[in-house]
Amino acid sequence: MENISIKDLVKNNFVEIDRYRAQHIYYLIAYERKMYSFPVPLEDVQDATLHSSEKAITMMRYIRIAINNGTFVEEV
């Protein structure tokens, strides 16, 4: 995957819930005409409210983790 600037990725952008699987909520984010997904572990959010759409900046922590561990992937 090309180098993605987290700052550029989250600036004026939104994420949307795509699916739930294996104790993770997967969000989608658009960047440079491509769609990417990343997981958010339910154990991290515990009893927080997960909205179907959020400002990307609020998910920056999870985006950074996903980029670093290879789970920030382009959707095909």
C-alpha cells in the first residue's frame, strides 16, 4: 500500500460502518477515489455509542493502529 498521510486522510472526511465480524466493527473511509476499511475492536469501545457515520478525526486512533498493523485495507 502506498504511504497514506493520516492527516490528509482524516481532514474533512467521514467514516461509515460497513459490517460487524468477530468482535470488530469495520468502518469504511474514502481517500483519493478509493475505499478503505479498518476494524474497531468492540472491547475498546465497551459501552460507547457507535454511530453509523462519524467524523474521521474521531477514529484517528483506530485508523493509525490499522495502518501500522496492516488491517487498513483497500476494498475491492
